[in-house]
Amino acid sequence: MSKRRSSSRTTTSAISTLVVLIVVAILYVGQQLLGVDLSATPTPAVENPGSTSTAWYQLYFTDPDTTSELDNPSGGIPDKVAASLDTAQKTIDVAVYEFNWLPLADSLLRAALRGVRVRLVTDTDSLGEEPIKALQQAGIEVVDDERGAIMHDKFVVIDGNTVWTGSMNFTRNDAYRNNNSFMRLTSTRLAQNYTAEFEEMFTNHQFGPTSPANTPNPTVTINGTLIENYFSPDDGVAAHILDVLNSAQSSLYFMAFSFTRSDFSGVLIEKANAGVTVQGVFETRQIAAGGDAAWNALTQATVDVRQDGNKYNLHSKVFIVDGQIVVMGSYNFSGNAEDSNDENVLIIHNPEIAAAYFAEWQKVWEKAGQ
């Protein structure tokens, strides 16, 4: 009898050992294949959707020098976005402040006809635009913010794994006349963030200060690139941007449609006085319209700034820090962007992306000097 118990214990022990070995093997293989530690909770979240440094993002800039005066412009960023929309299999969520470019509405209509769920959030002031009316007439549900402050986001989420975001509204002016950037990112975790923000507005009708602070993944790492993702007013965006500005050691460049924040301009002045290269371009019309607080502060402190040379608008909202970090999105450098409007920001820690934005900044800077 004791031998049978002993044999049973031996068999049980062997099985337990085998189970442990199998679990260890699974963990090891998972780590080798996925490049992550499956035994720990990753912080920040890590993704590796592509095998090259550029497979997970595509970054585009408008080219107003070439397209601003065309009678019937085409191509450019709208075609890139439309092609992406045409790949949607299940869902498309769009949050955009202005929408008057019909070809993009056509892409959404095509998606709806093939069974994709299409939803739109926009600002109340944009409800009269023809593309939005066309979507509504086709049965696509549109939700507006119904308030004085603005729903100023410009983002798209496709199939829960692709995000488009930047400073470009879905308008002819923004796509072909104004200086803008728009970026496509492949990331389920970033998509979770933007979907959560979209649901707040579309489903719960929570806009501006009523929006809860519940961004699921405020930091994500993709292919070794740290990306911070914040929404205003709920995530305290200004404090995160100030952290980046205060970290500057060698250079700080910016392009700004609306720049009125004294805390941002104060850091720029401090950094310039400390020997950091600080240069930036302001939108001329905003200064002429009275949005000149930061312009006056910086020029009085002899910081090297210019007013833009685009006869339309410099619509970008960008900081480039030390050739390593880019702040981009819909967020103007203003009190309204922080406290009232619905906005989104990415802070991207990637020298390749920073170099692309710096090349764009140089074009804007040189034109501002003409």
C-alpha cells in the first residue's frame, strides 16, 4: 500500500514538474517571439506591430506652396486618409472640428455601404457643411457638442488598431492651403485611448470640462519609441508640455497657429537666456487679431521668432525639443485649448520623427523670412 502511495506521489510530482516546464517553455517562446516579458505587466505598454522603424507610422505634411492656388486640388493627405478608410473592415470613428471636403465624405459613405459602422463627432458650428449633411442623409449618425466652446479634435480610429491624428481638419483649406501635419499610427493601445475619448463624446455626450480623466494608456512604447498621449481638458496637457519644454538642453523650435500661454513663453525665454537655441514661427493673422501675448513677450526678450509667410494659415501646433521629442496634435498653445476645448496631443520621443518635423519647420522658417 505504501508503495502505491509512493508511486502516486512520484507520478504527481512528475506531472507538476512537467507542467512547470511547459509554462516556462511557453513564457520563453513568448518572450523570444514577441520581444516582451510575459511574466510582468509592461509599463508603459509595449507594442511591435512592424519589423522596421517606420512600419508603425506614416507622417505627412501639407504642401501649400504647390497646392494652395490650384482650382481643383487633389492628392496629398486626403488621398492617404481615403485609402486608409477604404481598408476598414468593421468600424470607423471620426472626430473632426471642420469637415467640408467631399472626397473624404465619399470614403465614409463607401465604408458604410459595405457594412462598416461609421460614426462622426463634430463641432456644432460645422453641422451645416455639405459633407456632414450627406453623411446624415445616408443614415450615418452625427453627434455635435452643442456648446459655445469647440470640439477641436481631428482624429480617426479604424478597426480598433489604426489612428490618424494631427492638426489637419477635413477641409480644402487645411489640406491644400494651410501648413499642417497628419500622422497614421498602428497601435491598438493608442486606438483604445482615442476610442475612449470618442465614446465620451459620441455615446455619453461629455465634452470639454465634463469629460472624465480616463485615458487607458497615457504612455505607450512602439518599436522602442515612447509616445505620451493626452486629451484636454481632462489630462492636464499643459503640465505635460511644460515638462518637455523644461527638459530642453540644446534646442527648442516651434510652429504655432495660436500661442498665448505665458507659462510656455516664459520657459522659452528662460531657455534662451540659458543658451538653448530657441526659434519659432507664429501665424501672422492670429497676432494681428490680438493673439499677440506670447509674440510680444518673446520679441521683447529678443528671442528669435518670426511671423509666417503663408498667405493662408500656419495651422501647425508643434514643439521640437533637442532633436529628439515632438509635441503635436490639435492643441493650440492657448488657455481655451487647455480649459475648454476638446483636444488631443501626442508627445513622441523619436529622433527620426523629430528630424522630419524639423525639416518642415525649416521650410516654414525660411518662408517666414522672405
